[in-house]
Amino acid sequence: MRQGVLLTAVSAAMLAGCGSDNGKDEGSGLPELGPVVAAAPATGRPITDASILLDRLLGDGDMPPGMEQAPRSDLEGTATVGGAHTDPAACAAILQPLARQRPDALTRNAVGFNGPNFSSIDIDAATYSNDKLGSAFESFQRVLRGCERYSGTDADKTVIDYRLGALPQPKAGDASTAFQLRLTSEGFTLVSLVGLIQVGNTLVQISVTAPESVDPGLLSDVAAAQVRALTAP
């Protein structure tokens, strides 16, 4: 894996403000989601080897100081387990691995990094054939519609309130969009800023999470670094 792609200075931005809430959606209190972004025409050959895809994802040396790589066993996302419930049920797919949402991927892989105070950076990638790429990119975005505000309980019956809204971000890769998700339970709030990016035939979901707030610039930096890694010769 490549080393030193990100500037270490971004570590200070982990808990900075989340930015403006202009154009708020009345249901979530967050900016309203815009139109679904169409995928760009795919060029080049799709990645079909999971080990090659893993090698093109960011590594330890690319992360801000204090972030440690998560064990591989922790990278599958949170599937619905006994006693857990989401309302509406379709919203349970949000932040699930892309290839779990659309299992027709040619290959997939993921990396995750944990930091202090419940902060994390998660990168999940899946490669699709030319005929599946566009519908996959759009279907991931359509799941977000109707989930501007939803709720859930975990296996211990702890109630979680979710609020979802748009997130302005610079364009990344061949096509991209972003959103923010706020999870609140028993007075504690986690904020995830999430980018969904197309690079050729590969779709990448990048989530930067921390308590209360995250600087959107950190997601932009991680996204730009990941695009460079995927497009490097």
C-alpha cells in the first residue's frame, strides 16, 4: 500500500465543525438531499481480483496520526441481528458494505481505521461490470431517499435516532455524491460524513465518523487520496 498520501495536519480537523445547514430539510433538520447523481461511462478494465483491489485502498501510512487499522473481522458492517430493528426497514442498508447491498459485484474489499474518542475512517469498495455499474451507483443513492429521519433499536433494545442529509463536497473521481448521518442515543451523538465515489468500474464508500462533528475537509482529503490510489499506474 502507498504511504504518506494524506497530510498529517488533517488530524487536528477530526472534531471541527460540520459546516452550514443552509437548505435544511424539515424532517431531519439537515440539508435536503439533491438529485441522484448518474454514473459516468466506465473506461478501462474492471478490477476482478480482491487482493488487487485491497492493494489500491488506503493504508496505515495514509491516515492521520492516532488512527490504527481495524482487524479484518471488523470490516463486514453491521448486519441485522436478532432483536435489532430499523424503521423504515429499508434504511438498515445505509452504511452497509456496497457489495452487501448489491451482491452482483465482480469483487470487493474494505479497510477501516479506529482513532481516539470513537473516531473512525472506513473505506469500502466494490467493482461492477459495465452493465451493472450505473444501476448500482444509483441504487445506493436511492436507499437514502425516504431515510432523512428514521429510528432503530440494537440487539439490547437501545433506541437510536438517525438523521440524514446532504453534504456539499468537491467532485471526486468520475462521479461522486456525499451525505451526512447523525446517530443519537441516550444523549450521545456520532456524526458520519460519507462519500460515494465512482472511479472507473469501482465504487467506493468512505465514511469519516467522530462524536458531535467532523470537518468536511477531512472527508475531501481522504476521498482525493483514495481516488489517486485507485487511478495510479
